Amino acid sequence: MSLLSQLKDEMKIAMRAKDKVRLGVIRMALSAVKQAEIDHNTEASDENIIAVITKMVKQRKESIKMFSEGGRDELAANEAAEVVALEDFLPQPLTTDEIEQLIAKAITDTGAASMADMGKVMAVLKPLMQGKADLGAVSGQVRAALNS
């Protein structure tokens, strides 16, 4: 089952269960996917949907941090509930060991020897880790591996 049809099925389930928070989040996700289709003039593939949902989760995590710092705990709790609902549609996150193994394999496969080759390594890793790991953190790990 494609991720798009899974989102639509879950929307129907949330409607029947009268789960307003989950329903709102799923509708937002579907809207963002549709907007991405229009912006990029492409069909919604699972990879594109994962990228959109990953971006939404990242935005909400930043909002949680800002709301918590500002003493707005009720808004932070709402954002946290949205993150939980969105993460149901993302693949299981990679463990630290799996990330390290993928980085080592990508470095050997590309023959990377210096920071100049970081783009090649990240190009190999991005499709493997999209939605499964924070690519910003992975970038830092690749940088550390190439500098050593």
C-alpha cells in the first residue's frame, strides 16, 4: 500500500473515531503533499511524501522548543501530539550503529578521502536515510569521519 493511500485510509479512520487532532494533522499532511506535487510538478511518490512529512516533523519539533522556552506549555503539548501523529507515517528510525555502518559503506563505495568528497557521500546516503535519520546530524558524522 502506498503512503498516500495509507494517509487517506487513516484520515477516514480518524473521522470515524472523531479524533480531531489526528484528523487535522493528516489533513495538513495531505495538503502539504498536494502542494509539493503542484510546486514540483510531479506525482506524489513515497519518497516525496516521506520528505514532506519529515519536514513537517522538523518544523513542529522547532516549535516545541520555542514554545517551551516561552513558557507556552499547552502549545508545546499540541505540537508534540502532532509530531506523534506524523511519526506514525515515517519509517522506523535507524539506530546509531546502522547509521555508522551506512556512512562507512558510503565512504568506501565512493572512495571519499577528504572533505571535498562529502557531496558524493551525502548523495549516496540521502536516499537511504530520508525520513529514517536526521540528515543534519548524519552530515556532521560524515564530516567527522572524513576529517579523521
